[in-house]
Amino acid sequence: MELDLSPKLAKKVYGGDGGSYYAWCPTELPMLREGNIGASKLALQKNGFALPRYSDSSKVAYVLQGAGVAGIILPESEEKVIAIKKGDAIALPFGVITWWYNKDDTELEVLFMGDTSKGHKAGQFTDFFLTGANGILTGFTTDFVKRAWDVDDDTAKALIGNQQGKGIVKLDANVKMPEPKPDHRKGMALNCEEAPLDTDIKNAGNVVLLNTKNLPLVGQVGLGADLVRLEGNAMCSPGFSCDSALQVTYIVKGSGRLQVVGVDGKRVLETIVKPGNLLIVPRFFVVSKIADPDGLSWFSIITTPNPVFTHLAGSIGAWKAISPEVLQAAFKIPAETEKLFRSKRTNDAIFFPPPPQ
């Protein structure tokens, strides 16, 4: 049976006054299960507080909108309290405990994508909450809590039962939360909208790569990532991941056409992508995108910390490296056609400006 590769939107899992948690389901997007990939979103309203939790999966978080504060506790390390804002990418390895807080009027929205190969469910994150009505302490008897934390009966009952919220709560405006510390941010987050561009092609597009060089923690996560911004009507060269990695793509802004070609030259997907869409391209399948007039931006994770791509068109296209005689024989074309083919796209690398009017 052929897999459904069409882009999907996330669905609400839980939430309340403080905000909501959304996730993509493997039954609707089968490539999540096939690729052992999880994807979810956290949306916090003003004074929304995502209770401390850890996950069964390593992840990359990306702030889609708003600003706020995140608490990150790596195993056997002190808490890092960092200011986060739109464009920030954060690597979250196994065992990390996190909490998230939004004190602003604008909704704080954070995307999570990661590897579920060691998780409880293929294609889904499982979070374990430290507090709340579904928190870890609620599963222990009072005498275990008293012994473990050396507290009296009343304190143990308060720790277990006072917080009745699940996952996300809304705090009173007068509750004081930790202030972010600028020095804590170093090595923990990279703003993809402000980072140096790895590729920048005039009137076409640019890309920022997230890898072990600019955010070493992605090495522990085992994932790479990138933010790609295509100008209006520009095109991204047909290409594929040549190191067997999967590419999981979330459409951040704009819209455009997308085509994916797989085994035996079969076009397995042709669609219009829009903000909020998530899609996964199977290993070695070739994908290309053309932006609509307003442009197209997407954030992707790649299931290797230092991904390598092969592009089929442009100045670095694979066909440029093949000898003329081989191309003539392979395409069954005369020499003059091969010369014309080779003479095109000699300056543009992976993004192509719109054709002249």
C-alpha cells in the first residue's frame, strides 16, 4: 500500500486557559511512524505556563512566534533560564527537563520535531510531567513521597494534590517567575533569523543550517535543521538527501507548489503547501518547491546532525559533474542539446530567481 505523503495540520491534544498542545498523528501522516519521527506544537497564552516535563525522545524546538522564557535542565546540570523569541532553535537531548512560560500578550508558539526511535510509540512523543494532576508524584503513595523528599504528611499531600492542572496552566499575573540570564543562552539556542546565512542568492532565497558547528548540542540530539526562505516566485532546485536521512518540513510562512518524485520516476506528491503544514520526504526521493508571489519559508529537521544534500540543477548540480559524452548517451540527445543543457544555471546554486517577465 502506498504511503500518504500529503501535508497535514496538527490537532489539539489538550489545553485550557493557559494554552494548548497540538500534535501530528501517525495514523494521518504515516511517514511519522515509518521514519520514527515525532512532531508537535506548544501554544501559550499570556501567563501560560507549560509545567516541567521530560520526554522519551530527543528533539529540536523552534519558536514560530512570540517571545517568552524557557527553563532547560540537562542531566546532572544546573537549570538554564533563557529568553526565547521568534526564530530561536533549541536542541533538546534525551533526559532534558523543560518548562515554558509566556508573560506577553502575543501567543508564544513553539514547534517540536524529533526522533522517536527509542520512544514508547513510533511517530509520537510521550511526555512525563513532574507536577500536575497527571504528574509523576500522583502515582506514588504518600509514604513514598514523604520518605523520598523527607517531608511531613501535609507537605507530601500538598506536593501531590495542590496542582490540579494538566500539562499547561495559567498563572496569576502577580506570580513571579525566574528572569532569564543572558549567559545561560550561549550554546543552548541559535536564532535562525539573525544567524549568518550559509547560502544567500539574490532575488531567489537563503538558508541557515543548524549543525554541530553553530549549536553543538545538536550532536547529542542526532539531528540537523535548517531555515529556508524563498523569495516570491523563486524555485528551490530538485534535490535529495544523499546520506539516507529523512527530511521533516514545517511550512512557517507563505505558500507554494511542491513536487516529490520517487522510485521509477513516479511523481508521488504534487500539492500546494501553506503555513502549518507538516510533510516528510522519504529517503532518497527528490523534492522541489516553487514559491507563490508572497514567498515561502520552511523549517526542517534532518535525521543526521551534519546533513549532506545532492542537488540536480544549478551550478552545483550533479549533472554538471557528469562528462558530456555520458550525458549525450544517457539522455539520447545530440551534442548541441547537451551543450545547451550544460550552459544553463551556471551561476545559480540551489535557489533560482523567478524567470524574467
